[in-house]
Amino acid sequence: LAVGGGANVEAESSAGALVRSTARLPQPFTVPLPIPPVLRPAGGGGADDRYEITQRAAEVEILPGLRTQVWGYNGIFPGPTIVSRSGRQTVVRHRNELPEPVVVHLHGGRTPAEHDGYPTDLIDPGGSFDYVYPLDQAAATLWYHDHRMQFTGPQVYKGLAGFHLVQDAQEDALPLPKGERDVPLMIVDRAFAEDGSMIYPDVHSDYISGVLGDVVLVNGAPWPLMEVDAARYRFRLLNASNARRYRLALDPAPPSGPAFVQVGSDLGLLSAPLPHDELQIASAERFDVIVDFSQYPVGQEVTMVNRLGDGGSANVMRFKVARRAADDSSIPARLVEVRPLSPSDAVVERTFTFQRGSVQHEGMPMWTVNGQAFTPDTIAADPALGTVERWRLHALNVYHPIHIHLAPFQVLEPSPYATGWKDTVDLASGDQVEVLLRFEGYRGKYVFHCHNLEHEDMMMMANFQVR
Ligand code: C2O
Ligand code: CU
């Protein structure tokens, strides 16, 4: 069983086509890191927390001196961050003022099927929909993004993505960095034309198996700079790129400890911290990590680099250790209770193979799951509510980050990066990974798919129906 970690640069480049910018690009590490604003609830009190978001086009300055049109939640990219309490129902009214249909998925949310953003449950231009999120789940870094069938890639690329954090009392009680030292970082790659517009190729006619840009944006800014205290920070790393995976490291590496101490995974905190010198992060994965800048002298510049990248994709952002500062945070040896699932819990085993298929659409080979291109009415699995299943995921041709809606899973060892509760697992070509999934919460039809958004749009997606 070959699992994870076996990826290399070649596997990355074969999972996409690099689009080169023709715009004048800034010097890296000159633009300050933006922090997406936290969204205020709309109106008042009651049993639910209510929010309103208008999806609209807007002109923003991403590259200094140039205007870029984005499609943004409230007209900004990334969208505003929503912060919810575990177990407190959150209702988000999305209004669509864009020229195309949209649908919103709360990635990592345990959400009733009608509110999960099924790829054909569209909000038409001029329409609106109230998404109801019970959020009966542990503290975690979730994110929301567009999920329109066949158009997720271009619509997310234009800017339809934001953070949705869930907090709970267990997390509150831990001495991890908080407040301004708890920072979400959304990493994407984009390419820009001379006039500042984003370049998204015609993937349907050019048969591009993944769009890779040559500019890395963090929270919407190109290769930004963040001034930090000589203290511990918690970074919620999200790879919201369409197709690029990164292997993140710090340059220079800290003199003594590891670069990153991982405290959380896609769906919440780990049972114990896990040190990494490098972190490989595929599309849609989240790593919740602590970086201790007190290991560096004041004045030190520390670059977060991407060891899988070259040119513009080799750098991500830079930190500058600006000053000494008090720090009462720490990383406890035990974080939260994570009950490990055991293979003997599984009542059903299934195998899904993700590969370029023989199925054609307008002369192009589609990406398939078990040889099938996605259709809304074929059910690939029918798990029973309340059970655990064991799924073997098998990737062919290129790497595929596989995301399963609704059901949190644990990855069977060995797997260097995939610990804790996950909703997305990265597979190199040829990998077989086995996961134990817990079907809890709701009955209904949900999707699972490759989170390379171009593969997803080219039908590498399937349905399961919880009965
Ligand atoms: Cu992040 Cu089905 O998606
Ligand atoms: Cu894929």
C-alpha cells in the first residue's frame, strides 16, 4: 500500500497547465498581508445566527496599480470570514447579483442535503437562498465556495471562496495563540493579463487538466509580507487553489524546533501536536499549525516557500520578525480527544478509482470515478445512516485530492500528513489510500469528487445516498 508523501514536481506539473501572467507583477514581499474581515450577523438575536452575503462582481486592486474584476462574496476576495459556535445554527442568505447561476457549498460542514450546495441546486441571477447550517460538529477551519456543476473551476478562480470558522469550548480552553495571533491564510495561484484581469483558459476546448497560475496570492495579495511579533502564531492554512499543490517550508528553517507544529487537520484539532519541517497541502486541505517566531532574532525575514514550485510559485509569503513581545500561549502535549476508528467498525467496503476515462464529451476524454462521468442521477454508494464504511480510493494518471461531503473520515496508516478527522485526502498517481468514514447526521444525496476543480468540472464526481 503506497500512501501519500510520494508526490514529486513532475506529478504536479502533469496535473495542470501553467498559465503565464503578462501583467506587470510586483516585487515579492512588498504588499502587506490582508486579513479577511469577520462578517457581522445581520439583525437580531433569536435561536439562529443570521448572515447575509451578496455575490457580486467588483473591481479590486490585487496587483499594485491595476484593477482586477473579481466575483466576490460581498464583492471581496477572499469573502468575509464567518465565525460560528459549534451547535449554534447559522443561516446564511446568499443573494446572487452575478450574471451566472451559483451554488454555495460549506466545505467540511455536516449539513442537511438540501443545504449542502448540491451542484445542480442553483441560485439563478437575481435570486437568493437561505442556507441552514446546524454546525453540530467540533471546532474546525471550514470554508465556503462555489460548486456549480461544470463551472466550479472558473467561478472559484474569479474569487468565490471564504473562510467559515467553527469554535467550541474545548478549543477555547486550550492555551493556543488567540486573537491577532490566530490567522487564516488562504493560498491560491492565479495568472493576470496586462490589464490586470485574471486569465482562466478555456478548459473545455483546450482540455487542460488543471489551471496553474504563476502568481501566489495569500488572502488575495501577491506574495504578501506580514510583520510578526517574536512569538507563537496559529496559522489556519487553506489551499484554495484550483489545481496546485504546495510543499510548504520556512526559509531559513528555525534554528532549533520544527518549522510547523500541526495542531489541527481539515475537520478539527488533533489529539496531540505533530511536528513537520515541510507540509504538503493539496487543493481544499487545511492544516492548522503553530509557528514559533521567538526562535528567530528580531529583524529576521522568514519566507514561506513552496518546494514543489518554480518561478512565481516557489514563493508564498514572507514574515518579518519585527519586535520582542510577551507570549502566554503554549502547545499542550494533549489537545482534544479524537476517537480512532478501527477497521473492524466498518460494515461495508467499497473501492473507487479516479482516472481519465474513455468517456468522451465533445471529443474530450472526461475524468471519471469507476469509469463513470458524473450525472446527478446515478448513485455510486448507499451507506446507512449511523454506520462506518471502509473506502479504498485509487488514483491514476495524475494526482487527485479526493473530497467526500458530509462524512468525516480517518485515513488508515501509513500516512504522514493525513491524521485526525479529514474531509479531503491527497493521492499521488498510483496511490491507494484507505479511509474509514462515519456517516452521521443526515440522510440524502451528497457528492464526492476530485478537488482539482478542473477534474471536478470534467466530471470526476459521483453521488452517495445516505439511507
Ligand atoms: Cu470544497 Cu465538493 O467541495
Ligand atoms: Cu483529479
